[in-house]
Amino acid sequence: MKSSATLTKRAKAVGVATATIAALALVPTGTAIAAPSAQGCENRNNTTIASLLECVDADGAMEHLEAFQEIADENGGSRAAGLPGYEASVDYVVDTLEAAGWNVSIDEFDFTFVGASTLQQLTPVNASYPTGPFTGSGPGDVTASVTPIDVQLTTPNANTSGCDAADFAGFPAGNIALIQRGSCTFAQKALNAEAAGAAGVIIFNAGDDTTAARNDLIVGTLGGSNVVGIPVVGASFQQGVALAAAGSTARVFVPAPEQRPQKNVIAELPGKNTDNVVMAGAHLDSVQAGPGINDNGSGSASLLELAQNLSKLKPENTVRLAWWGAEEAGLLGSQAYVDGLSQAEKDRIALYLNFDMVASPNYMFMIYDGDESGFPAPVTVPDGSVEIEKLFESYFTSVGEPYDDAEFSGRSDYEAFILEGIPAGGLFTGAEVIKSAEQQAIWGGVAGESFDQCYHQACDDIDNVDEHALDVNIDAIALTVLAYSYSTESVNGVVGKNVPGGLKLPAPAGPEGTVGSGGGHSHGDED
């Protein structure tokens, strides 16, 4: 529900300014304040920032999140790629978009599905543990002795378990390697184990603090398909402690992969300039462990709410929205989509906006750090990305919401676009990284807990979202997409037209400077 404070901030977003954003038309303040009534949003052509922000809100997005939750409930608790819950999610998105009048298409791509895996300790105790296969794992059914690799089970327990080939000196070939999360990529650990002759690998959580994110079951990605030829599964910290006991034996089973083609959903509003395309996307799939309501039902629902309230627009630039499949398996859907475009089609894309987790329950507001003011990007930042960051920053400044940088890392679906030199930006409210006391003082919430305590878990359900964060971010998404639908001149130099009613925003207040490398999200392939 919108509070009166939220409405006041939105009035500021369209009516109060001390500086301008280049290439977006400006008008006297009073022109933009005169927002139409919210009644009949479903029948209204929201051509102005004021009218669109009056219509999009968290309430509308929550309806979509409830639908995603219901889909998960009816399909084994998951909406993961390769499972019926994802197919039902695709159907829901398509039906919603078609009802709103968008041009909808399905982009199908190859996908290798790996089903439910098994982790059973046989001695010195007999217990079955929840688990899952790491993306890129090989198949296999292995029963063998368990050999811990340089694990640290007591505090302080920072570790480099399995990061160096030397860690496996004297490793008994044919055993199962027990490796602790920490310090290097999961792929590096698994590849070292395979080279040492391990028949299987168990990677258990770090246990280096008291948070659920560092103690509960961890299942990540090795960074691609068929990275190793042996089975690799995950475990919690406590299960790792049990498996590290003297005389431990276990069974590790990862089923053979199956080919299950998956789908991206693409929706388009043709513009007068069909050679200048404004894209925004969010991944639709969850992990196998849960329903994925914050990650990433929140981004998917936000785009659906925007689509329903933008469907009657006749944009200057073509607007294209995307719901990606198999992001959790390694950014596969977005990469397949970009790979399928001709160079001419890539050149038509003016910019790409990504929304992956925008309602974390212990949130902070973060914007992709295109100008690298927070930390150097590990990827090349395409020209124009800085201007996208500035527009988001000016929006947050206009509504009095403090913000910070999220590392421009490529660890979500914008990666495929920036690798082609397409300008990108996006929003993020945090995942498994721990909120600091400084961040608590700025954004509230609970210091010492992760931004999303249910990240990649079964409890990422309808109760795992913050509606204020969702409401603020939906407005940021809507304002930015609508502004660029009229002109992308500030990003790629293509002249458009003035935003009806104008757009005045203050100069960015600047990031709070509380984050470090990673920006709150590790995407599951690293420590």
C-alpha cells in the first residue's frame, strides 16, 4: 500500500529540481505536478512521468508475486528452469502481457537439466541430507570414503580449502573430496579435486559467521556446463562438520543430464524509431530449492506491473521487455538470446536495464556502478552506462532515498549485453552479503544479517519481500523506461523527443560509500 509519504516523494520526482538530466526535456515545475487521478489506470495512456508513477505500485506487483507463489505451491515448491513451475510461470507472464496488448514472442534455447541429487552419509552415522547439484557437475553415483580437504571447523575458520593443488597432496584416488566454501571459486575447488583423482565432491558452506547465508545448504555454479566429469553436490556447514568425522563414508548421486529446451519471454511496443530499442529484463526462474519470490519474482513482477500500465503508450523508441530463463543455471537464457541476434540487431539496442532482486527483506538501495566510483569493475563498462547510473541516482535523490553502488560485475543477465558493448544499468537490494551497522543506520533493517536471509532457499516465499523497497524501485524502473522510450540521446547520442509534461530531477546526491567488492551479491560461483 502506498503511504502519503511515498506519494509526496513521487510529486517531488516530477515536480522538484535543482539540476537536469541531459537530453530529457524540461518544463516549469507546475506542469509536471498536475497528475491525473489514479482511477482507471487500466484504461489510461500513461504518457507522462506523473501519470505513470501514479499507476505503478507495489500493490500491483504483489498480485503477480502471489501468482508466482501459487504456481510454486502447485509445482513442488519451485519455479526452476526445467521444472513444471517454470513452464507455468512462462504461461502466466505470456497471458498477462497478451491481455495488456503487448506483442509477445517466445525465444526458445537449449538447456541441460539435472534433476534431484542425493547426499547420504553412511558412517559413522547414517543420515540423508538435503542437497543439489552444482551447475556444471558431472553425473555419477559414488559410494566411498570421505576425505576432508584443509577444512576449518572451529572459529576463526576462514579457509582456502581446495583452492590449491597442494591441498590434495596424498589424496586417496577414488575417495569423495569434502571441501569448504571460501576464498576461491567453486570451479577451482572442483577442478583441483578431479585432477587429484576424486570420484566425487561435496562442497559445504563456510560457517565463518552466524548467518544463515554462511551456514545453510549451499548449491552454486561451476560457471558453465560440463565443467567437471564427476558429481559435485552441496551441503550445509553442520553437515560438513558431520561428514568430516573420522571414518566417514557417503553416497553422492547426480543423475544424468536431460535436454529440456527452455524459454525466454520477449514483449515489445514498437516505436516510431524501430532502429533504437530500449530493453529492460529480469530473470523469471528460481533455484530448485524454492519459489524464488524475491530472487527474482520481484524483478519479474515489477516489469509485469510496468507492462500493464505502459501498454497503450506509442513510444518514440521501441520498448522491449524480457523475462529470462535459466539465469540461475549460469545466465543461459539471456546469453542465448544475445547470441541469436545478428550484428545489425545488436546495434539496434540502445541500452539494457536489469532488475534482479529489488525487494530484499533487509534491503539497501543499490545502483549498478557504471562510473566505478565504488570500486573498479571486473568487466569493461560500455560507454553510456554512466549516464544510466546518473538517471537512477537522480531519481533516488529526488525522492529522498539514500543509495549506494552495486558492483558492475556482469553477474546477472546484463553480462551478455555488456560483452557486446551495449550500455547497461540496473537496480539491486542485496542478497547473501551481511548488512553492516553503518548500513543499518542509513536504511534500517538488521545489522549482522544478510540482505536476504532466504537467498536461494525454500523460505524465499511471499513473506520474503519488503514492500517499501519494491514500491520505490518500481517507480525508478518506470521512470527510467518511460524517459528512455522518448529519448536515449544521453546514452547513445540518438535524438528522440521531449518527455510530455517534462522531467526535472535534482543532481545526484552521491552514493553512501558503504559497500565493498561484490555489492551484496556473489551469484553463487565464488566465495
